[in-house]
Amino acid sequence: MSDAAEDLVAALAGGLIGSCQPVRGGVFDRPELAALFALAALDGGAVGLRVEGLADLRAVRAAVAARGRAVPIVGLVKRVEAGTDVFITPRLEDARELAALGADVVAFDATDRPRPVGVAELVAAIHAAGTLAMADVSTETEGVAAHRAGADFVATTLSGYVPGTPQTPGPDLELVERLARAGARVVAEGRIGTPDEAAAARRRGAWSVVRDIRARRYGRGPPPRRLVSCGDIRAYRHTRGGPPRRLVSCARYPRTPLR
């Protein structure tokens, strides 16, 4: 691994990756709004971003650069392919386009389902494009296979969303722990909704944690207690030797610690 890649990996260690993926067809489905989600996530303490779609990636990369920030961006595309349920970056050309537009890490579906391109081939193409590979999996077997195929990160993204995997209201912490014990650099993702769940994932061996940035508001009346949206972002920053700090970032109340 190059020095630059090692620096990128280190930048994500112990931190929150803000997943800025507006619902397609929804009111926030505009690249400039995805960029605002991303900037607010960074203001709230996120150490990285996860962005879906080429247009959104282009807008987010430009907005982050305009702020003078240099943070890792995980890029992916979602598309429906005939004959397969694999929909996260299923094609080699998807990975290459993401890398060309500035993704530092390319995320892809590494589940054990019929697929247009094999996991090892995708990992090789991602590395050849000069980026790191994040394998989104649903089981320990898939995660270990992706790790052995050279994936730089293994994310628990699809646990609970693939038939036969645990259907739990919270994150699959057992999977996080098993993959960490297998030697993978684990990114905990999926149904992480509270600081306690993020901290629990870290204790179980997660390298970093992904939290989706939702257009949703908690609490009544100013000042806001718990806010999540493109203007009101709740994020978690892990601090060594103590529990994660809870931060809120919004236009009126920037970087206000939650009580």
C-alpha cells in the first residue's frame, strides 16, 4: 500500500463516515443539495463521506475542495442489472468512472449472488484505477472472501438486506466482530442510529462507522436537541479514551454539543 493510501486509511480510523445519499426522486435529489449534506456532515465531525451517483460525487468533490478540505470520499453507483440482484457498483466501468471523478474509495456489492463481474476482478480494477476498494457484504463468508481478494475495507452494509441474513432493528454487531477477528478492516454500516450503537461497533472491532444523513428532525423548539438533515446534521466523533462525542451542526447552531 502506498503512503497516500496508508494516510487515507488512517484518516478514517475511529471516525464517522457520513453517508450522503438523497432518496432518488425525492425533494433532496439534486447534486447541489447532496453537496450541502456532505458539508454539514463534515462540520458535524465526520471524517469521511459516502456518496452515490456520478453527478452527486462530482458536486460533493467540488464543494469539499472549495472549502479547502481534504477528506476521503467513498463513491458508489446503484443500478438495476438484468439477471442479478447485485446493484452497488456492479460493473467495471462504474468503478473506473467513480475513480476518474475523484472517489478515494470505491464501494461495491460483494455478496455471494449471481453477478456480472467477480469480486476479485472488481477489486483488481479498482486498485488499477488508483483507488481503494470497499466490499459491501451481508455475511462473514462473503466478508472473508472479499478480504482475501484484496478489498481494503469490508463493510457490513448489506446484512439484513439480503435474504437469510439477520433481520435486526439495530446493527449486526456480531458480524462486525467476526470480520474484525478474521483480520478485515471493518466498516460498520447498516441501522446505526445512536452514539451508543456507533461506540458499540467500535468496541467490537470496527475501523470506522457509517451513518446515513437523513432529512429528519428530532425534538421541539429552539435550540434543537437532535437534528439530522442537510442543514441540521447529527454526527458522532470518536475520541480516544472516552465515549463518542455527540455533535450537532446546523446553520443557526453550529457545532453545538448535544446534552
